[in-house]
Amino acid sequence: MMIPDASKALGEMVRVLEPSGTIGITTWHKVGWSPLFSESIARAKASSHKEEKTTPPLPMRADWSAESYVRTVLENAGFQNIVVSIFETLWSFANQDECAKQLTQSRWISPIIQNANLTDEQRNKYNQVVHQVLLDLVSRDPNQPFDVSMVAIIGHGQKPSQ
């Protein structure tokens, strides 16, 4: 989850949910494009003259990527009849240009890039290096179709009737 204080958020969900009501949450177990994004950011920052060259993590705590943690958080929030499961899907790309467009121009990536605190020079470099990162990490053939695995954790639980 990308919520700053997930325990507080779940507490509020319990508070407003009617007795016997059900809540559902989802978080990422594996974000297949994350290594591509992180490597592109790292290369963009490494090419810069700016002193800060570290790559910030995606705004998600690592413990949320474990099924057991999701179950524990729901239990600690007071839910019962908890079910936590894994759902895997593939994000298919016809070629590397299609993926590069998603990693540089799509609306969903913009806030993530902003969170990386890039200078204008680094942002331009990021847009340039994505293609090379795809060649290095995915395939030497830019026209070859490929899939990126996306694995979600889906949890739901019920507020006690009393």
C-alpha cells in the first residue's frame, strides 16, 4: 500500500464500516516494471552533476509485499473472517517502444517520477535511458514482444457484528 499511515487508515475504515461489513484491500507483492524504473532513475542520476545520486524506493513499505503482513494488519485492525490471496497478471508489450512510452509518458508514472526528485537535466536523461535499460534488462531485440509480471495481494475481512 502507498498510504503513509496504513494502520491509521485501516482504523478509520473499521470505524466507518457498519457491523458485519466487509472491507477489501489490495497491495503489490511484485511490481514487474519497478526494476526497469529504478535502474532508469539510477542511470539518470548517475549522469548528473547534482550531488544526490541515490535512487528513492517506490513509495511502498516492503512489509506490505508479504501476505502474512497483510493478514496481521487486518487482524490487528479488528477484522475477522480474513482471506488473503495472491493474484498474478502479465502486462504484455508488443515491443520496447510501447513499454518505454508507459515508463515515460503515461499519467500513472508522472507522480512516481516526481517523487524521485529529479532535476530537469535528470528527467530528460531518464527519458533517454529507458530504452537502453530495456535493451539491457529485457531483450537485445527492441521489436520482440515481452511480458512484465504484476503480482497483487488481495485481502478482505469482515468487521465484527458487535
